[in-house]
Amino acid sequence: MADLTRASSKLFQPLSIANGKIKLKHRIVLAPLTRNRCVPLHESTPENINRIWYPDDLVADYYAQRATDGGLLISEGIPPNLEGNGMPAVPGLFHASQIPGWRKVTDAVHAKGGYIYAQLWHAGRVTMRPFSGMQSVSASASPWDDLEEYTRRVPPGYDGPVKYADFKPIELTKDHIKRTIEDYCNAAKTAMEVGFDGIEVHGGNGYLPEQFLLSNVNKRTDEYGGSPQKRCRFVIELMEVLARKIGGENCAIRLSPFGLFNQARGEQRIETWSYLCKQLKESIPDMSYMSLIEPRYEQIHSNNEKDRYLMQWGLDPQTINLGFLRKIMGSTPFFSAGGWNDTNCWGAVESGACDAVLMGRYFISNPDLVEKLKLGRPLTKYNRATFYGPMEDRSIGYTDYPFWNEPEKKESEQVIDGVEIAHVVSRLTSKDLEAKA
């Protein structure tokens, strides 16, 4: 019965996106995943810290491993400018050095018959001078409200994480907003020129576009703040301009309407995201797709913490879903992300809740995830300790996960300093592992 369910699952049936321009052969999409595996433009020194990173052959190999005939990949978050770059080893689309590597990536994916969208990601106040070398920016000059919360990454040139509260952002002026939108557009045009099949704006997880949507961050009293409708203006303007520049069918957006990540604690969630989606549907009817994170999924908070916030907003954690936004978007392809795996993905599309599911963590540890799901093969467990770089050997936890039909790669489990290493392929020595532990 399980095999029959897989064979007939809508996950393996075609789906048209990009206003019919692209016809996917299945509906299991690689979620956008920051991996911090790119190459520095130059070696950092105390006097000249490197802040520009570019993709290379290894990055192209990573995406090619996960590409399938007629399948869709969403890239890691790609900053459209240096100001928006929130982490080391993250590749942008704003410097000439970054162009050749991205062309290698798109060529490698297309050679497998796959499609790939570039996710444009501006971190806003989540990045700061220690990372970007530039002043933090946001919808408003709203400081981090936890005086003891540290960054999750160590900035270049620092010995450890720094406090968010020590680097208060400045409020984007209207001219600065226009320049930021121009940077997005330049990155989008470059993305299309180097072979990406479309772009996705990261409009969730507490990054710059969502900072405009959030009542706890956006304290403006001009046309960009003060009400749900005005707080949506930046995102609407951004998407409309992008659609004019590269075509609405080539544009998509990712949203997290009920997320808490990066102090996303704004209220009026239903009103804000309903208005946003209505305006986007009206102004960009040919949008490629919309990608949303499930209401109860949370990156760092427990289910109990998340449920408390949902109830605080007058929502029932047991019944809240994305149906109200799916209804607004109508025929626009609707993607769902947040906790999907080999046990709960079956029936997701059949239920009508979404048109495709995005998977991340299991796509990291299973480059042949789509084939494994179709064949009912067990999934390789991922190792959180190697999710993010930078690291000396960039391939570890990146391109060294085995394919199920490669018997020469032997899997084992080890525990090093209390960290489970869920896969060790034959070419890794114990010395290599000790160096990374």
C-alpha cells in the first residue's frame, strides 16, 4: 500500500510555475539554505578584512548533486549588496567576482535538467558593522530589545559573537529605500543574466522586508508605517519594481506570516499578511509562486513558546493554517515549508493546502532525496554540527553525503566530543574529523 501511495502521490505529478513558462516534473523543492561554504575574495588581515565571497566549483557540485530532471532548487540567501550581508562565507550578487561562480551553478543544475531560482536576501538590522563593515539599517532605528542576545555567528576579525544591542540600526530614509530597491533590481537582472530561472525575495524570518511588516520593529509615521497597510508598502513597491524589471513571471516571494525568528514579534498578523497578499495578487497576477512557512514551525523557539505567541495574537494553535492566504492567492502556485519529511509529506498536496513542499535539512543529508522518497528508501540523518561553515574542508557535511546507490561510500556513526557525526564517508579520516570537532 505504501508503494502504491508513493507511485500515485501528487508530489510526483507535474506543476506549472512562472505563469506556465516552467513545468516542474515533481513538487519536492530544495528549500533555501544558508551553508557558508563560499570562497573569500582575498585573505583577511586586521587592516583589510574580507567581506566579499563568491561561489566556486564546489558550490556548483553541491547544487548539481541535488538537481533532478524537472525539479526546482531555491538557492541559499544571496545579498543584493554588501550592506545586507549578514554572515561570513555567504555569496552575493553585487560584485564582478561573484558572476562566474553563479554561472557555473546554473549551468550545472541545467545540465541535470533542473531549474534554480536565486533567493535575494537582505538581512537589515540582523547584520551590522562587524559583519558588513557598514551601518546597520532597518525600517526604523529600533534597537534589539534583548540586551544580552548575541549573534549566532562570529564576525570576521572578532574572537567571538557580539551583542545585537551594541549595534543599533539607522532608519532607512526614502532615498535610501530607493537605492535599496535598485540594488535588489540590479541583483535580480544579474541573476537572470547568469542563468537563474527566476528570483525569490526573502520576505520572512525577520529580515529587511519583514522588518517593514512588523509593528514591533517598524515605528515609522510616514507612508511606510503606522498601519498594516502602510507597513506593507516597502514590500509591495519592491516586488512591483522587480516585476517591471525582469517580468512578474520570474518573481517569487517567501513569507513567514507567523514567524518569531530574529525578534519578529509584530502584531496584526492576519490583517498585515492578508493585505500584503491581496496587493501582490492584484499588482503581479503572473507571479511565479509564493512560498510560505507553516504557522507552527519555528527555527529556534519551542512549540510551547510558539503557541503562547499565537494565542497572544488571538489565534488557536491547533487550527491556524495558511488557508486564508492560499484563498487570496488563487491560482498562484503555493509552496509550503516547515518541518516536512518522509513521514508527513504524503497527502500534503492532495489536501489542497499547497501545490509543492520545500525540504531543507533532509535535502542536505540526502542529495538524492527525491529518488529516495519515490522509492521508499530510508533517509540519511543530517548532522547539525556541519550545517554551517566556514570550515577548512568545505566539503564536510556539504558534498560528501552518500547517494543510496553508491556502495563504495560506507556510512557509520561516531560521537566526537558529544556531537553525533551521522555520516562518515570513506575518504574522511579520523584525523580530519578530530580537526573539525
